[in-house]
Amino acid sequence: MPESPSSNWWQNFTDNQIEEMVYRLGNLTPLEPSLNRQVGNEIYAIKRDTYQQSVYTLTKNILAEEWTPNTVATRQKYLAQRAVHIWKSDFPDD
């Protein structure tokens, strides 16, 4: 969901959900500037098709049929689990 969503985004999100979720990890993905300009505030179906053109695997893996609060929460959980495996730290037990 874009930072400044068009009215089409309110089909799946309430005002409060947009405010709470717009900057969550599950809603964010890297995208080349040229592709980002191309899709702007478009609806998710158009963004999803554009994501497949990205060089970033993380972005190409966004394949959900629709973008909803549940989709954002599910993706956030998945990314958090990946982060734990990528950024391991051996903190001493004190």
C-alpha cells in the first residue's frame, strides 16, 4: 500500500488500518525507482504485476491475490522469521 493511497485502497483497509500498516515491514518492499514511479499509487493488482519485473527476489515473491490487513500481517510474520535467521547474534547469557 502506498504512503498516500488512492480511494481504491479503502476497499480492503479502514482509515485506522492504513495509518497503522502503511510503514510496517510487511507492507514494504524494495523496488527500483523507475518501477516505483511507474506504479505510484496504483491498485495492488497493477503493483503485483510490476513487482514481477523487479530484480529483487523479495519483491518478486509478492504473489498474494489481494493486499489486505491479513496479507500484510502474514508477510510481516514471514519477514520477521527470515530476519531472525539472517541476523543471528550470540549475546552472552548474563
